[in-house]
Amino acid sequence: MIKYKLVCKNCNLVFDSWFASSNEYERLYKKNLLKCHNCNSIKVSKTLMAPNTISKKKKSNNDYEIKKIKNINKEIKKFQKFIKNNFNYVGENFAYEARSIHYNKKKSKGIYGSVSKKEIKELKEEGISIESIPWIEKKDN
């Protein structure tokens, strides 16, 4: 398959069209089977095209994506700071502590820590409300 940028010489519309091969384009062109979908003119031909290349050296598609990722990381860090200031860190004991709070109805400041996918599923099945958020370690900054 090959894609060509075509131009209608009658209404100056520029549009893209796919062909099985360059030979197929030439065959349709010679038989006057190419038509403008705007004005139905058969005065349609290829126009200049710039190839779409991908550089292996390029780390991101554009500056906008880099800026977007930095903004997302900045927001995650804000959440992390809020959580660290307002919740108790329980580390790997999160599932145990969450059950303790839930079943013993004890008042708690709130907790955060690490939990496996299996433990998340089990906690939710027990009716224990938990939230999962992305966490950026300092080494990833």
C-alpha cells in the first residue's frame, strides 16, 4: 500500500488517497478513473509530499508531550506530599492495618503503604474501601 497526496486542478482541493502500489496509481490515472470527491473533476494528480520519518535518537514526539509528562509528575508529587503530611505510613503492613481499622472500627488518621494486587482484590471483596495512586520514588525524579 502507498499513500499519495493528490490535488484537484479544478477546485484546488488537496487530499490523501491510498493505492495498492505506485503502478496502480499510474493505471488509474491513465484511465481517468481518479476523481475529486469535492467537484467530481478528473483533473486530479499527485502533488509534493514530505516523507514521514521517525528518528531513533528522538526521545519524545514533541515538546508538548515532554511538558505534559512533567506536569503530571508535578501533580503526583503534590499528592504524595499531601499524603505524607496527612496519613500514617504503614509500609508492607497496609492490608493488616486496613483490616484492623475496618473491623475494629478504630479511629485512624488514615494510612498509606504497599499492597499486592491480590491483597487489593481481597480487601475490596471484604468491603474495605481503598484507593491506589501512582507513586514516584526519589530515584525516578
